Amino acid sequence: MIKKIALLFTLTLIGCRAFSQTCNCETEVKYIAGFMEKNYAGFKDKQALMTKAGYDKMLSEYIGLAKKPHANEHCLLIIAQYLGKFKDHHVSVGVKFDATKIDSAYIANREIVPITAEKIAELRKSKGFEGIYDFHDPAKYKIAVIKDKTPLHDYLAVIVSSNLPGWKPGMIKWEAKMVNDSIGRGILYILNGMPKVEGFYFKGNRIYGDWHREGTTVTEPASSKYEPVAFRKLSDKTSYLKISTFSPSNATNIDSIIKANQAILSNTPNLVLDLRGNGGGADYTFIPLMDLVYTGPIKNIGNDLLSTDANIAGWKNILNDNDRSEENKQSLRKIIASLEANRDKMVMHANDFDITGYKIQPNPAKVVILIDNNCASTTEEFLLQSRQSKKVTLMGQNTSGTLDYSNVLQAPFSCMPYVLHYSSSRSRRVDVGLGIDETGIKPAVYLQEKDDWIKKAQETLEH
């Protein structure tokens, strides 16, 4: 910690959080590491990139942090940073507690970081990321963002004033480690005082999406209501179709909107398919789109599933998803049977094959698919298939790069009230140098943030 800051405030620990009383951080870190080493389908590849010595050194450092006094207070942050080293967006942490329940006694035992009036006055003059910030509803609370470089965070946000029940000045609101010059990753302490893994975007006088520098005016850009799917005509020559998610819960919407507008699609030569912000879901949900883009056989490189006891249990848990059809559940049961017959092995999940059987439609004759860095997972699978079509052009920016390791399962932590999300399959594209996780899928035509993307797509199609 920077000496100047250390003199201005000293960490005062008042008791331990509820789960800290029964959970040992070192034990939890070792459990999560052991679980990843055994059950994460990408582990061997990721370890090879780090080298075994590099991985062992990295893990040893995090275990060392977990042994420090009061490590339980920051255990989720330690685990999140360990998981971040795999650079797989499918690997994440979810909560397993009721976020709506506030335990006043629990909040009262939160960590307190006293901050002086002199420091607050100094922060009000800051031009960098440090400063005093209001929540988007200023009446609720105000935070001081302090640069505080440690192995676990670069910036610390501390409550300056609050009208939230149980929240007092000095409580930590969030901690962030910068991954580049504008994006931080760390933990956010939510309303009930418990931490959850969070990302932070720093730009100008704002820390998106909830905080703005004290004394500045927030002008929100005009935003449209979220629509799972949307369709409209842009002109006599061009239609527009937006799919916001390939989640199983959106499958019926996708199928219905295409059927409802089939006559227009069949008689309009151009289509703008907007997939921006679509983080994926389940592959079967994009099947209704394939007739819109298909022009011939599509080469597909399959993937393999890692069979372990935990992964088999994870697949069985998916059968409880009520959004999945009985037909899809029958396919899942076949997968589970194959895994149970081949424990502790990589099991072929999908063969390498040519995808055929879709209809070649005269219209739309040309399709622009809009993509950005929020397109991930199932969306990227659709893009790998559709970009092989003679009628498709990808426009926008590189996608997320979240597909080489997929089929996400979840498993509970050994003690803390969280769940681990991790990939259970590995694409054989990695073996032939066609992995996408390092770069994402690149568009044929790049667009700038300032561009009107829909207009650019329409111009490309109509000229």
C-alpha cells in the first residue's frame, strides 16, 4: 500500500463476515483450484500456455494471499483473480444467497476503512479516476474512489455518506484491479453487504454503470426498451431482424418472429441481422435462422466433453431446466449415458461433419450480420456456421472469443455461498489452429463506435 495512503487511513477490521466464521479461505482456494484442475475441460491447454511452473507459481501466490491475516474478508476476490488467469469468459462465479435479505448484524461486522476530511477534500480536486462519486441516485450514497495498489486491487471505493440501511461511512463498496487503462475487475458489495464478482468501466467522469463524479451532470443517451427479438422493414429492399439472446427462454420468440414475418423475408432481397450484445445461450435456438443464411454444406469441427463425476452431476442438473423441450432432454440423457460409460476421459460430443439439410432460399439474397465484443458462446457458434454462407457478410467489431471451451456447468463452492461456472467441453478447432478465444471472430468490415451501424449495413446491402 502506498505510504501516503497508509498514513491517511488504517484498515480497521471489526469481526468477520457470516461465512468467514465457518469458512477457511486457504481451504476454499485449494478446493476451487483442485476442482478446476480435475473438471475444467480447458485446464491442460491453459496450463500449457502458462507452463506448469508458471501455473504452480501463480497458484502458490494466491494460496499465500489466502493464508494472510483476515484473508477470509477478501477470499472471493482471491478466487476471482485466480479464475481470471484462465482467460475464459465461461469461467465465472455466481451467488448462492438471497440478495434481497439484509442481515443488519452481518452488515455491522463489515470491514471499516476510516477516511479523513482532508483526504476527501484532496479527492474532490482529483482529475484521474480517484475522486468523490455519487451513485446514479445521489440520495442513496456517495463514495470515495482511492488509488490503492495491492496484489488484490488497484482502486478501492469507500462509502463517504449513505442513506442505505446498515451502510456506514468507511465501508468498502467495491474493489477493482485494472486489466487495461479503462476496465477493472473485482468485487462489488451489494445492498445486503455480501460481495459478488463485478466488472467496472472507467470513462471520463463516470464509472459505468452506476457512479458519476460529484458535481457532474449525467446525460444518458437515448435508449430503446429491451426487446428479446424485433423485426421491421428498413426499406423496400431491406429487412431488419434483431435477436438479443439465444437463451432457451427466447427460443419460442425467435421461432415465432421468423414465422410471423416469413412472407416479408421471402420477398425482400436484403436482411440486416443484428446480434450485437447477444452473449449466447443454447445452440438449438438459432436453428430457425439457418434457412435465412444457408447456401450449401457447412463444415463443422466438433468438440469433446470431459467426463468426471462432477461434470456428470452438472449435466444431470440441466435436466431440471423447464425451458428445455423434451426432445432436447432426450439428447441430454444420451450425453449423460456416454459420459457415465467413459469416466475420466475426453468423450466425443460432436463429430466433424458437414451440416446440410437446410433450405436454400432465394431471399434474403444478401445478409449483413452485425457483431460486437459482447457476442459470445452460442452466438459465436452461429457465426462460425453462417460466415461460410455465400450470402453473409459480418460487420462490426471482433466478438468476445468465448467458444473454444464451452458447455458451461456449475458447481457449488465447498463452503462459501457461491457457485463456480466452468466449461466442460473443448473444441477440436484448437488442435488445428482454428481456436477463436484469443482474438474473437473478426468481421469482414470493421465499424467504428461512432458509426450508425444499421445505416452502414443497409448502405452496404443496397449499393
